[in-house]
Amino acid sequence: MGLDQFAFAIDNNGEKEELAYWRKHPNLQGWMERLWESKGRPGDRAENNALGDFNCIPVELTKEDLDNLEAAITNGELPSTMGFFFGNDSDEHYREQDLEFVKKAHEALDNGLTVTYDSWW
């Protein structure tokens, strides 16, 4: 068990293409949870989700979100995040992968696709 994280590009037919996969990158999870909260917690089903509020809930990413994420990665500002199944984080370990994801996600949005982040723990 542990924190598994995914990013997808989704076309108009609902077909998904995986853009990125992370295993136990809790600081990215913390950043995405804050983003989800700032968007009003779309898809929140906390009353039916015993494991936690932001678990198995996709959050859609916009160009602005990706720009903000890129800045947080570049400036070392992903929030320190802990959870029972999350493991230990090393932002530096994930830095290149995170920036590559941002690049791919921007390309997907430029091609008219929807980009989402999802996680399961």
C-alpha cells in the first residue's frame, strides 16, 4: 500500500492517456490537495470516503495551474506533506519528472485535451 499518483490527458470521448505516474511523492500530493481545495473541492465525497478527503478524486488542471505548479517546483515550494501511506519525499528526486509532466500537460492542453491529476492511497 502507498500513495500512487497519476496524471492523464483526456479527449472528448473520455479516452485517457497517462502523462505521468508517481509513487509516494507526498509534497506533490499536498500541492494538488491545496489546489483542489482552492477550486471548491470538486467531487468531494468526504462523507463516503473513510480514507481521507482528497483520495481517488481527480482534479482538473488549467494552464494557470500548471504555471503555478512549475513555479513551485522550480522554487522548491511544494508544501511538506505527510500521510500514513505517503512515504518520505525528495522533491529533488522528482524534479525532472515533475517538470517533464508540466511540459507534457501544457502540450495536451494546447491540443484541446483535458488534463487531470488523481491519486489513490
